Amino acid sequence: MTPEQIAFALFASVTIASALGVVLLRDPWHSALMLGVALMSMAVHFVMLAAEFVAMMQILVYVGGVLILITFAVMLTQREDADADADSDEVVQA
């Protein structure tokens, strides 16, 4: 096997594993992090295909924009869950 084939196999396995992590993980924060890993590894695939411009757009648009929006959404939704857990603990203690 050539080094290019080994690198492709390595990043293909990283892409598939992180994509499965996006779907299978229950914690939305960890799922968002796995999405970032999947998008970055796809950018590596574009670099290996000599499509550097597409790889940079992948990083700027998807990782830089969409993933930040998902991160803010996860932060905002988890805050409500933490408040609900704190309220239920106060009821039990009273």
C-alpha cells in the first residue's frame, strides 16, 4: 500500500467513526464535537484530492459557521435542563 492509500484509509475510518458518534451519542455537546471532527476530516479528504479551495470553504463555512451555531444552540438548551434539575433537587430537600 502506498502512503496515500494509508492516509486515505486512516481519515476514512476517522470520518466514519465520528459520523457514527454524531448519530449514536446521547449528549448533544459530544455529538456536536463529533460533527466538528467529521467535517474537519472531510476537509482533509478534499486536500488529498487537490481541492484546497473546497477544503478551505469546508473549514470556514461548516466548521467556522455551522458548528458555532450548533454550539450556541447546545449551550442554550442545556442551561434549561440544568435549571430544571436544580429545581427538582430543591423540592426533594424541602
